[in-house]
Amino acid sequence: MASDLLLSLASDPRSRGLIQRLGLPIPLPQRLDRDDAPYAARPLEGRRVLVGGALEGELGRALARALVEAGAEPILASPTDVFDGPAEAWGRPTRSLDALGDTERVDALVFDASSLDLGLGALYEFFHAAAPRLRPCGHVVVIGRPVEEARDGVAAAASQALDGFVRSLAKELGRRGSTANLVLCEAGAEARLAGPARFLLTERGAFVTAQPLRVGRLASMPTDVPFERPLDGKVAMVTGAARGIGAATARALAREGAKVLLVDRPADDELVAEVARELGGVPVLQDITAPDAAEALVATAKAHGGVDVVVHNAGITRDKTLAKMSRELWDQAVSVNLGAVIRVTDALLAAQAVHEHARVVLLSSVSGLAGNVGQTNYGASKAGLVGYLRYLAPLVASKGITINAIAPGFIETRLTDAMPVTIREAARRLSALGQGGQPRDVAEAILFLSTPGSVGVTGGVLRVCGGALVGA
Ligand code: NAD
């Protein structure tokens, strides 16, 4: 794996101090806090969360419940004491912002922006006072309503304004390793906010920033939404699981209780077997583009009683500018990245080898979606995945099945190791967090979308890119 020299220099207090004392114009990224421990019942235990905004009605109550049940210590910067009920129930009354000492820092900021006036003044007032209070590697979540639900033009403008606001705030906070994300909650989906809040307000979402995440009512709700060992008793199939993001994902899914079926090419026999042994998983040697691949994977899924999670992670690049690209290179990229994904998913669904309330996650790509020189095949295939999931999400929603894509930005794997060093350095720096991500950052996002708690999220694309400059 590539070593990020600036990140190592930045994390050593002596070299960091020296660079700063000499006034060298070298941007030193903040080492991000990450968490590999199993999901906890109360992941925000002892964390101070400064909460502001409208906090009215069902949205306010659901937010308060989600934060308090996750163990947060709420500090209130709003006249509405929405925590009255749930906070007292945990024996911990809220503090107000005024009671916070001048030098005290908070771990997270949550702002209910569902009711803003034309001047967006409440947004400014809260963040102008609260942002300096956020500790390094802290997390910000702004909550709004989708623009299609706006009752008038002012509400529609305010809703869309949040997108630009959060993306800009994320860029300002990124230097300190902090994230800022927008959650757009549909009316009636408030009870589904808890899962996304736990992901975005903790280290699980360390490399997710400047992103909008829609939480809706489309997929039907499972009877049980456990936050500890959320995948206990579940079977997960991960393609391309021998190394990189796939192996990290298999580890994360197994850690939360899933039995993992690790699919990779027969040539990677030893590597897949090694990861499978480590996790108590099942190696499945299968080229996903083979003519009988869909049939074989359906048989594997059925042999394990059906699957609850499918992660289509296997992917390849075959870069060449279009003029120099052979039909063979085109076909290879499109068939692994898109054709096989659709064939296998359709076959699993048709054979009823996918359980109700299953989670399907596809691996797209920020550079694919944004477009990149020499990647017409890769870009077409990674964008094609998004069309497919948008089509499929409403069709499977009544069974409680969700389907989403993750679009990684620059992640330190052998795929990015192969880039020329200058381009690699530039790709790391051109993001709000000023560094590349780790396979486990992508794995944590895939894990989140694989859990029952992500039921509100379907038909969407979540970027795990550290707030990369490229892409929408
Ligand atoms: P990787 O090359 O390290 O791993 C990909 C795995 O897929 C390999 O183990 C490979 O053997 C397997 N695979 C490829 N073709 C296969 C086939 N026909 N059948 C079965 N298995 C096959 O890649 P990675 O960096 O871990 O990327 C994983 C996914 O994330 C890919 O879909 C990639 O496009 C996407 N992605 C990665 C990055 C990044 O920065 N690393 C960025 C954006 C998107």
C-alpha cells in the first residue's frame, strides 16, 4: 500500500512542529479518527452533541430519540427543549449552550434546517457560533427536507441552499479532519434517521464528507432494527473479496455477525482462501464474467439458505483513450463492472435467493461518475450501475430490499498504487480532508448500507471520497 508521506510527517509532533515553525507551505492533513471495533449499542456514549435549529414536530422528536438512544450528551442551542422526554428517561437532562465553558469543545453538531426563512439566518447564527466549538475529527449533520416536498418557493430554495452550504462547510472543516454532511429526510421517514445518524456522527463515516444522503419511506421496514451485531445470522456475498476494498468489506461484515461468501477469480485461490480462513467465511472461486457465473452464484447462495447482503465489489480498469482503446479492453471493463453485476443480481432475485429486507450494494466510482481521460469504458460502466439501481430500487422496495451504490474517491489500494506518483499526490490533496481514504473507510460505508438500520436509504449513491473536488 502506498505510504502517504505528508500524513506520516503530520502525525509526528516533531516534524509537524518543525514544518510549522519554518513556515513551510506544506499542507499537513489531520490524521483521521477511525473505529474498527464492533458496532456498539450506544456509539455516542459520552460524546457532546450540540443541537440546534427548528426541532419541531416528528422530526425534532425522532432526532432527539436517535441521539439519546445512541448515548449522546445533548447540548441545546435552541429554545425548543425537544430532549425533555427522552433525555430525562436516560437520567441526563440537557445542558444549554450558555452553560458550556468558553474553551469546551463538542464532538458533533446537529442542526435541524427543515424550517428556514429566506435569509437563511438561523443557519448562519448556529454555525457561526458552533463551528469553532467543534473538536478536530468532529462530525456535522445538517437535516433538511427534500426539495420536492417544499410547500413554496422559499422552502424549495432553502432546501437546495443546504446542499451548497454543507459542501462549503465541509471544505472549511476538512483541514481539521472534520466532516459535514446533509441528510434530507422525507416526511414520514423520521423514525429511519437513527441508522444514518450513527454512521455520520461517528468515526464510521470518517471519510464521508460534503455528501447529501436521502432518507425515505420507500423500502418496507424490518420488524427488528438491531444496532449491535446487526448482521447476526445473516449471509453476505461479496465479489472481489480477495484483496483491497472487497477484503476489508468482508472483514467488516463478518465482524458484525455475517457469514461471508467470498467470491473471486480462480487465479486468486490462495488469497481468497486466506481471507476466508481468517473470517470463518466460505471461499467461492468464480469469475463473475464466466457464461455460467450467474447460475453458479445462485446455486451457492441457495446452498447457504439464501443471502441477506450482496456486495458487487469486483471491478477492473482497462484505461486507454478512446482512439487507442481496443474493443477487447472496452468489453472487459463493461462486462466485469456492469454486465456481470446486472446478470448476477437479476438471477439471484428471479431465483428468490435473496431474502426479504436484503441489502444490495454496488461499487461505482467518483472518477467514473465525473468522467476521466482514458476511462470511457470505466465511466460508462460505473455510471450504468446507477441507472440500474434507480430502476430496481422501487421494484424491490415492497420486499424491504434496498439497493444503493458507493462511489469511492481516491482510496489507497493496488488500483491507486499503479498511478504515477504526481497524479497520486494531487488526487490525495484535492479533497476536503486532504488525503486518500483507506479500504476500511469504504468498507464501513458498505457495512452501513448492509445493515437493517439503513432501511431509509435506497436508490442512491453515497460517495466515500473525503470531499473530493471532482464529481457532483
Ligand atoms: P482491487 O483490484 O484491489 O480488487 C478487486 C478484486 O476484484 C480483485 O480481487 C479481483 O481479483 C476481483 N475481480 C476482478 N475481476 C473479477 C472477475 N471477473 N470475477 C471475480 N472477481 C474479479 O480493487 P479495489 O481498489 O479494492 O476496488 C474495488 C472496487 O471499488 C472496484 O469495483 C473499483 O472499481 C471500485 N473503486 C475503487 C477505487 C479506489 O480508489 N481503489 C475508487 C473508486 C472505485
